Amino acid sequence: MNIISIQSQVVYGHVGNSAVMFPLQRRGHEVWSVPTTILSNHSGYPDVGGQTLSWEWITDLLAGLERRGAFAQCELVVSGYLGNTDTAAVVANAVARVREANPDMVYCCDPVMGDLDTGLYVDRALSAYFSACALPAADIATPNLFELELLSGIEAGTLANGELNQIVSTARGLLEGMRPDACCLVTSACHRSLDPARVAAVAVDRAAAWYVEVPKLFFPVAPHGAGDLISSLFAVAMTDHGVVSRALEECVAIVHAVLSTSAQTASTELDVVMASDGIMAPERVFAARKIV
């Protein structure tokens, strides 16, 4: 599969493009990575080198890809961290041009804006832009719980203190503004009934919803980038076979394998290289439960 991945990139560690490239390549996919930032490391460290790329630079990179014929060959576009509406507009334009070159391509929008423990870390105007421009062009959305609340106009923390069916109904509401046959993966899907020793994800389409729980892994310093990885893996699986429950099981199993290896090696980053075998054949698979 040929994939255009538009998101942040780091030199040290594994977040954004730097989290998804090796796992996707290991599984046999061609990844054309377009960075929205080039940083020395993620922002969880005391300092960060590098910079956010201008919308002009990102436009130029995408135009170069188009001149090489990559848009016509592209089967999946994944967008992650964009940071501001100028970059988001560039990506929306590129998605439209890729779809014009290949009407069968799939677009996955990971609306990266923040999390419950960090709050919002992008331009606040991005939320409205995602709702008005990005999601209507998307076949797949992969928000975390905080981002789902933000996109749905719900106060932060409401869904985490509610029931699972509230997450499902809110995610299904997001589908109303997306393309036909769209689906939504909700990561970090904590809710009132969830055991604190477990983490969960929910995948929803217009017909059904599926739910997976896995044991929580504990780290002295939790690695970043798992959300970027699960988003791309889910998008690849949906593009490949289009079965929501199976895609949920596949992406959760691979990310759990990567996190398990990272815990075993005491890494503060996703240890994607050491987890190479688990990326291809995870030891544990967690069955998705149909909830609607």
C-alpha cells in the first residue's frame, strides 16, 4: 500500500511520522512522510530543538510528491499533528487533489489537538476547522477522548466520567459530518465502568460499535507516540479490508506489542525496532466485543 503520512517528525525518539514509518514499512507498506514539524525530540523533554514548518514549505513538499506521480499512486492519506489552520488548509487541498487523482483513496484524519492530561496544545481555531473542512473529507477519524469532546462541543472530562454508550453515541454523531461509510476510532476511551488497571478503545461505524480493553502497562516515564501509531495502523487495516472489528483488534494488538517491548526494555520512547517481531505477529490478540 502507498501511504502519504502528514504529521510531526522528530530526530530522537518515535512520535508522529517517526513512530509510524518503521512499523508500516515493516508490514510492507510504502510511506511517503511529509513533516509538519521537524524537532529534535517530543515536547515531554526539558528542551526541544527544531521548528514547525511553514505552510509554504509543506505546500512545496506536497507539490514535489504530486510531480512524481505519487498522488495517483496513493491509496491512503493520514494526517496527524497540523498545529494551525494554515497548515490544515494546505492538507485539505492536498487531500482533494489526491482524491481527484485516485478517487478510491482513503483519508484518515487524526485530529491531534491535545489530551486530558495536557489540555489543548494547538491553535484553538483548529477544532472548528476540523469540523468544517477536514472531517467532511475524511473516511476515518481517530480522535482521543479529549479530542472527541472538543469536536462535539462537550466539556472536557464529561465522557470519562460517563458511561461507555455515551462515547459510542458521541462518536457516531461525529460520523454525521463525514463521508458515506465513514468510521471512527476513539483512543484512550476511559469511562466510569473501566477498571483503572485497563485501557480501552472504541471503533464505531453507522451500523455497529466495537470495544476492546487491554491491561494497562506502567512506565516510570510513559512513551509518547502510541496514539499516532494506532491511528495509522487502524487506517491501514480499514483501507486493506474494511472490517471495523478486525481493524480494531489488529491495531490494538500491534500497539500493545510495541508498548510491552518498550516496558521490557525500560525505554522512555516507543521501542519500535526491538518490537519488530511483535509488529509482524503480536503474541497477544484481544477480541473486540460488539456493543451496539
